[in-house]
Amino acid sequence: MSRLTSLPAGLKADPKGLGPFNFRDFGAWVLLTNDWGRWLMLDKPDFERFLSGRVPESDPLHAELASRGFLSGRLDFPDLAASYLKQTGFRHIPGPSLHMMVVTLRCNQKCQYCHSSVVDPSRTDTDMDLETAKKTVDFIFSTPNPSICIEFQGGEPLLNWPVVKFVVKYARAKAKAANRRLILALVNNFTLMTDDKLAFLEENAVSICTSLDGPADLHNKNRPFLGGGEAQPKVVSWLSKIMDRAKADPSKRHYLPSALMTTTRFSLPRGREIVDLYASLGMDQIFLRPLSPIGYAKRVWHEIGYDAADFVRFYEDTLDYILELNATGKGTIMERNALILLTKIVKGEDPGFMDLRWPAGAVLGCLAYNYDGRIFVSDEGRMVDHQGDPLFQVGVVGRDSWHEVLDHPTARACAAASNLETQPMCGQCAYKPWCGAEPVFHYEMQRSVAGQMPTSPWCFTHMGIFDALMKRLRDPQARRIFDAWLVRDQCKWQENDIIPSDDAVEAAS
Amino acid sequence: MSPKKKSRPAASRKPAAKKKAAPSSGLVFTLDLKKSGLEPALGAAYLMMDRAWVALEGDKVKTLIVALAPKPGVKAADLRADFEAELASQRLRWAVAKANRGVREFVAENAVALAQQKPAAPAAEAAPEQLTDEQRSEIERLIAEVESEIKDMNAKKAVADPKGVSPSWEAQQETQKGGAKE
């Protein structure tokens, strides 16, 4: 079967009068979409009438098609332009918003799938030094986006805590001096967290994110502790502690921790258990993330990896369980992939998610800074370098200017390769308004930054998630739950008003 | 020289001479590009790549020779029908795209114009000189503090490892293996 789906056999189509559209056949019904993010689900007979120009003006369907830009003679240009801008506004914002600082490559865990290409805790030579940290912050503030999010990554960033503290203070001072909006986030495994560190992070409004793959045996198998011992109880303990603090003190509500879950082969049969754990901890969301064959995961793919179809089945089953919990009042947990895509599809807005946008986030939306000051198009690009291929390096802090980074041949190649208009299959896909292509992933998987979409696991996975959501959007009960999620959703983190201002941070500290 | 070879025009003889032999399980057919159009034919061939290995030859004006070899798990007998279905969809998709190219460009231009009406981003780059004296001295104090902390941290590492994180993964594994053997 065609990945894009085909026309019904023998259908006589008349393109005259049809506006620009892509379609996807779901059997009894067909999804229509257009560049401007407008969409419509048509029963098959209506789709056939639409294609053959047999929808009379007196038919309510005619008005429906016209209002969404599917009839070429009835286009409301200002409305469609506004809609297009609303969902692709990121293309008009200069410079990256997300800056990932790898303050050390050292880590005290040896995760099966580690994307981050970590090294042993004894390798202090992979710590970012103070001078590089300062130059990195200076470079970040030389980029033109009015909003800046600095995300501390590693390795385990708490192993280079003094530099984390310095960057927090220095970046806050620079943001205040330049009247720039600053968001700070720390990705850590909680095993080295202390009360003092937590107090500092709270006082300085640094949001905290961790990894939680599920029940102890699963988490510990995926993410073994160096030297033995169980990592999962520490994660659960700190998550619970921070959640309790937030509940007890409304001023700390802003810093509710989030957790990321990575799906390995061992996770596939355990979706319900994983969701139950997240729900029991009071987590607002769970992010069912597929494993990427990048970094160490590529080497052990035969042990922990799976086919894209396996992930899509896991996703659908687990999403249905989450919807069941919501429908029966047993839980209110939301799924993050769904939130990101529904924000695009239903609200027509951009949720600021770098992996699903075009051109890709690489350089235009995000940058990653290695401990040694080298700049990469993304954290995944940095990991490819760690495996010995520096293709995705686009500069060095203190040496190259923002304009040199932006104009780097690799930056331009990533932008061109991820333009879905020029991708032969993506340009015709019904999900084009909301999807994206990832140059680093495709370089790793298919040795091409453009990729080959008919055989791309990236495409298969995301198409599967889109399909799952579209099918459920037709179910009134699921739609009600999705709508309620969107009201609660906080996934617009970049422009989220609940993130405190710098003044509020100052007042709190 | 056989009559068949003698009657073949030069334009089609050249690609035929270069043509790679199709696998025994595959199929080869010729498309009339005046009927199908080049873009739809190329599009259909591209979409077949999840099911077949595809090789294309021809003059790209009049004819396209399509060779399809099924990938594992795909029946060769299904490939021709699959290709025809892809081609029919491609014809419509390309016809709609071409007919609406001007409209799409016009809306995109309007969106860009709309974006440019919005207030420009604030000037970037807060140079260190823009920091207040108070902020500069605070940062200098912070740098001194962090340097001291790093020095202390490194000194402590040399003598103590309270969290047990310094031994390498490999060393730990060796220790565990050794223990198990005993």
C-alpha cells in the first residue's frame, strides 16, 4: 500500500476548481489538508464528489470546503495568510531559542540507549571550564531571538555543578541587562541532587527535567548505575519530594518537574505499567518517545531497538489506555506527542517543538554547545561528532560569530534538506503542515541529510502517530478528552505565561 | 543484424545498451511520458521504494523505462498494479499542485508581509559593557567563587569518593565479575 495512500480505483477527478490540497485515505473516510493548516475529514462518497467537482453551492459541504480553502474560486486570502502565519510563526523569528549546553560529558549512569555519548566520571577533562562557559553564554546572547532557553545537559550536568551555578547567575544578569526573556532548564538523572542544589534551582527558577523509563526493573535495566545499585528509586524519590514541595507551596508550582520516557524493546509490552507509575507520581504528562538510533543506541540497536511499526503499535495501545483512564475518571494524565501535534492540528499554533518543524530546528531553532566550546546544529549532531564524524559542527564559541554559524554550509544544508516542499514525498503528504524532517537522524540512518522518506523509520513513526490521532479525533469521547487536554496544556513553554518573569525570580531569591 | 535491432531508433538504443539486467523476479515496462507526465512518473517511482528497488532509464521526454525488483516480502506480481495506482494519484496531485502554484505563492507572500508588520525583535547582544557596575562586580565575585569551588572539588576528588562515582564502568564490571567467580 502506498505510504501516501492512493486514489480510489477508477475515480474520475477534475482538478478544475479545486484549491491546493493533499489527502490521506483512511478507508471509509479521507483526510484533506492544505498548506495553511486547514483540514477536513470527508466520507469517501463526499471526497469523490469533491474531486469530480460535483458539490453544488447549495450543499452545506460546499461552504465547509470553501471556508477551509479547498475551493480555488472561494479563497479568503487574508484569513488563509493569517492562519499560515499563526502555525509557522517560528519561521519569522530570527535566531534559535533553544540553547543546549553540555557542561560535562561525564555521567554516573551507563544507559543502554545513551544518546549523549557520555564518558566515565573520572574524565574531568570533559568538563566545561569557566572561560568556555562564559564565552558560550556571551555567544548565546549574541543570537537575535528575543527569547532564550538555556538547557543544561550532559553527561550528568550536576557533576559540573559550579559551572551550572555560574551560567545561571551570569545568564540572568545578561538577560536583565539586555531585557531578554530567559528560561533555564536542567536535565539531570537526580542521582546527585541535594537539598542545597534544589534550593538554588528553585530560587533561580531553573526548571527540572529527568528521565523515568518506568517501573524499577525496567528503568534500571535501561539506565544502569555505574558500579551497580538502583537508579530508579532515587528518581522516584526526588520527583515525589519536588511534587510535594510544589503542592505545599504554590509559589513553587511553576517548577513542577517533568520526566522523559524512552521506549526500548523492553518497554514495548509494558505501556500500562509505565503510565500507571507516572500517574501515581502525580505527573501531568507522559512523553512516549521512540528510541533514536544515534550515539550508543546505534551500536546496540540489535539488542534494544525495534521496528517503527512496533513503536506505533505500542504508542496506539498506550494512548488508548491513557484515554481510558481519562474517560473513566481514573486519571487525568496527558500524552505529550498528542499534545504537541494537537496544538498544531486543532489549535493551528506552533508549540515550539524542534523535532517537528520545517525547516528543521537545526541552527534556525536550536544550537548545542559541547563542553569544549564547539557549536553543533543540535545535540544529536554533537553525538555524531562524538562517534568521530564532525559534519554537524558549525562553529566555536569565542571564535565564530552568530552570522558565521548561521551561514555555515552545514547550517544551510540542514535547512535545505529539511524543507518539506522540496522533499518528493513530504511535499504531497497530508501531514506536511504539521510535520518535519530531521537531518541528523536521516544522516545516521540513511547517510543523507535529506533522507529517503519512503523507507525512513522517522517518517513511518510520525506518520503512525499522526494516523493514530486522526482516527481518535473522529471519536467524540476522545475528542472531548483531547480538547480538555489542550486547555490544560503547558507545552507552549517558550511563550508560556506561567513561567515567571525575571523580576519574579529576583523577588523570589 | 536482426530486423528488430535494425528497426530500433538510435535514441532508444542507447539507454537499452546501458540498461542493467533486471533481477529475475522483477519486471520492466515502458511509460509513455506524453500520457503520464514526467513528474508523476518520477513521483510514482519514488513512492515505490518502500516495496521495490527501482531503476529508471529513458530519454525523460518521450519514454521512461521502469525496472522494479520486489523487496523481501513483496510479490512481484503486485508491483505493476501498485505502480499504476501510484501513478494515477500522482497525476492528480501534480495537476492540483500546478494549478494552484500561484495561489500558494500569493498566500505565502501575504503571510510574510503580515509577519513583517509585527514589531521587530529587540536588539540583540548585551555586551559586557552594558552590565551595571553592581552586576559586573557580582559576576566577578561569582567567577572567583566558582573557581574556588572547582579547585576544592578537584582536591576532594583526589582523596575521597563519597558517592562512589569515580571507578570506571569497566573497572566496576571487572570487580563484580571477579567477585562472582570467587
